[in-house]
Amino acid sequence: MMKTRYDELIARVRAAAEPERVAPTVLSAYLEKVRLYAYKVTDRDVDELKAAGFSEDEIFEQTVSAAVASTTTARIATAARRS
């Protein structure tokens, strides 16, 4: 895999985001949307989670974890295709 000047930073962000974090089942549909269609996530999605009892911090942490996991998976797949 090609090295970049951002590899160390990416590794630190990935570790902090805990992409392997276990998420409550009720968040599954939302997190799937984050992973596959992040551009479609709306305030309404977040408001529904808040109404279900999740704090903004919990929603943020789960969102970042899903996004980092998705990006990491995409990066690995791209590297695999290049090799």
C-alpha cells in the first residue's frame, strides 16, 4: 500500500473513533445510512434519535465511528484493487 504523509494522522483518528464500537440495535438503520449514503443524513434523522433518548454526544460518537469504519473499508478495497 502506498504511504502518504497522512498515514499517522489517519491511524490516530481511526483509533480515537473506535470504528469497531458496538452500536445499539436501534441505531442500525441510521448507521447504515451514514456508511452508505452519508449525504442523505438529515436533521430529522438526528432529531428522531434524540427523541428515542440518545444524546447528541452519543449520536456524534456513533456517527464518527461508522464514517471512519466506512472510509477505512473503502481505502482497503481501493488498495486491494491496485495491488
